Amino acid sequence: MLRRALLCTATLLLAACSQTPVTPGQDAAPTLTELRRPAVATGPSGTLDPSYGAQGSVSISGLGQPVDVDAAGGVILLQASATQSVLRRLDPRGRVDRRFGRRGVLTLPAADAVGVAPDGDVLLVQRPKSTPGLTLRRYRDNGQPERRFGARGVATFTDPRLAPLATPAQFAPDGAVYVGVTGGVARVTAAGVLDTAFADHGVYRLPESPELLAGLQSFRATAASGLAVSYSVSGGDSYSTSAALDVVDVRGQGVGGLSFSSARFTSAGDVATWASGAYAFLGMGDGGASPHLLTSAGVDVSLGGEYGLGASTRLVAQSGDRSLVYEGSTVRRLLPDGALDRSFAASGSDPFGHGLAWVRVAPDDAILASDGVRVWRLFR
């Protein structure tokens, strides 16, 4: 009995000595789970994130071209051919995700366009083989059809008005999908049904007549699940061209005051929308050589001069109603009032050695960019 009591006492003393006392106001030692949790890298805004790939970039040679960023911050890559669409995923640290598809590869039928849903599902936009119209196929990231969409993952519309364009589908907050079609943009519900209550029996039509021709440029879902669409209009008595932007609600009805048309811009560029309800788009003047950023707050700023941008400028939305504009190897960030954000390092010293073909913003507001050969990640 005495031996057992001494053993118990020694065990208790050893346990007490092994604990680190915590005084009031002092943080407790991290748990094993906390120690295993990867640290979030931080750095000056607009500089390369060295924790991504190899010192901020990843080679994607042979893997495909980036098409979108998913809700976890992964980059979806696409290798497209006439017979199939091969997709891969880079995880948020720039590594090929072997859990995506089958051992890191998801092979799907060929498509005119590919979209990535917020939940990671992949949406293929196709033309039906034997009839005019539109086919949408939705797959989970393991390659299995999303059976709750359409008929076991496939939604086919035989209306000849719905011939698809090679533009990525856009997902609205309510789960609906906007798809670019000849002469406009179609709205399909989350269940894979054409939303006939939207605009003209499910399609928002661009203005068209024997004298006028409208060309779709860009479209995005709004914070209220409506649609913002930019397009160029040519023709009329003077055979001139102009830029236009329409913003509509989930019924396809114009939202008060959120439309724009101007003959001083010869064509329209990208459109961007924010969670706040704000929007912006690019208007191109002088044959596209003088891009302007126009916003719902009334900002109209030329992107030439100190901004250093020209005819091929693209636009991407970042949080806080800030705009990312880029051309070639140049990326600039604009504040909501249109002023150049000089705290953004890439505005003064660009890290890219090649012309950028793709820029997106990750859910954590970091910036992902690619020239088709590499993917870079910049601090937000």
C-alpha cells in the first residue's frame, strides 16, 4: 500500500511540474492542433507572396491555362481540345491538388466555355450535337455529375436563340448562372431551368435593329443576383460606334439610373461588380487607345498618363470597391474615387516579366495573375 501511495504521489508531482503556469494576461501555450495549422503569410500590398510555389510563382507548363479561382482560393487550369476538357487544380499554396478529379486530373467532354461555381463545381457550356441551342453540364470536383442540376447533371435547351458564346459563365449569389448567348445573356436557375421570368423569356437581349448592331463585351452578376452587361453599339445615321452598360435586376428590369451610353467611347470593355452594389466598366475612346474607368459613383478617369495603360486594358474587382486594371506586365490598383493606390507595390515596380493574360482576386483578397506560363500570387 505504501509503495502504491508513493507511486501515485510521484505521478501527480511529475504532471504538475510538466505544466507551464499561465499568469493573468499571458497567452496559453499553443496546442498541437494550432502548431500544425499553417501560418498565413503577410507582406506589403502588391508584392509577391514567397510562400506560394517557388518564391511567389508556379510554372503551369503542360498543366493548362487558368480559367477561374474557387471559393478556397485554388486556381482551376484547363487544357482544351476538340474532344475533351482536361482540368487540374492548384491549391492555395500553388501545389497540384491530387485530390481533385482522379489523382489530380478531371477529364470532361469538350466545351465552348468553362465556369467554376463558388462551391467548386465545374460548369461546361456546349452546343448540342444534333440540334441548335445550348447544353450545360455541371460536375462536382470529383468528376461526378451534379445530379440536382437539370436532368442528372445536364440541362439542354433547344431554343436556337440560345447559341452559346465562348465566354465563361457567371454565377450569381442566388445560385443562378448567367451564360453568354448570341445577342444577349441567358439566366438559368440553380436547378438547371431557363428562368423565363427574366427579361425576354430568360434572355436579356442587347439592342438590335436593321440599322444597329450590338456586340457583347463583358457581363457579371450583381450583388443582388441581377446582371451588369457592357456592349458596343455600331450603326445609325452616322454609322458611329459607342459604348453602353446596362444593369438589371433578377427580372431583367433596369435598375434606376444604372445604365450608361456614350458616343464619346468607341467601344466597351470589361465590367466589374462589388458586394456593396457598386459597379464599374471600361469605356474605350480614340479607337480603344484611351481607356477610361467609369463607376456608379460618377468617377470618370483616364487610364493613360501616369496610369500607363492603353488599348488592351482589362478590369477586375477587388474588395472595398477598389479596381485592378492591367495591361501587358503592368497592374495598377485604383481606389473607389479613381485615384491611383500608391500603397500597392505593383503600381510602381511590376514583378512580371511577360504580358499578363489573366488576373483574378482570391477569396482572401490576394491577387493571382498569369501570363499563360506561370501563375503569381501577390499580397492583397
